[in-house]
Amino acid sequence: MTTILVVDDEFLITDILVDALEEEGFRVLTASNGRKALEILDKETPALVVTDFMMPLMNGLELAQAIKANPGWAQIPVILLSGAQGAIARGYPDLFVAVYDKPFRIETVVAMVREIIGNPSRS
């Protein structure tokens, strides 16, 4: 099954993303900050990471930089969701395949996920 990692410290946002992505048939893992996301990446390689920008311990920009710096993860596309730092993130097109400002339309994010990684594989 195609796996997506959602990284956000706002549980409501995480729940909305998880529900929508699981409804589409994706397996979704979650982390509340960038450091926890790296721990998950040490064990699993998702097809995509969807991350918030502002989080404790390690923000979304630092997470994306760590992902792209690791040869085993560098190919993983990263979508950023941001309440206030979208303009900063848009300055790093090498790190993010898409940047959405909060509040975002969940349908738009799901459509981008499908565009980037296709339909979920079921196995």
C-alpha cells in the first residue's frame, strides 16, 4: 500500500489529512514534528511527505533539508502546508513540490497528492 507521512503539530490538521488520504486508499503515518518524522524515515520510506512549516524541535524547512540531504530519502517529494511561512518555502523549489497556505482546501491537497504519486497501490 502506498504510504504518506503527515508531519504537523496541530492534531486537527493531522486528523483531516489522515481521514482524507486514507479515504483515498493511502496508508498514512504521522509525526508531530520534524525529529519524529526523521525517526519514522529511518524505518520506512513513504512515497510522499506532507509537512507543516512551524513545529517544535524541527520545522518543515529543516525537515525538507534533512530529507533532501539523505541519499536514501532525497527522491521523496515533500508538500508544505503553512500558516504564515508559505512565502519563505516558495523560495526553495528544490525542496518542495508544492506549497499550500493554511487554511487550505483538502480537495486541492488530495488532487496534488494523486498528481505527484498517482493512485494508491493496494497490496
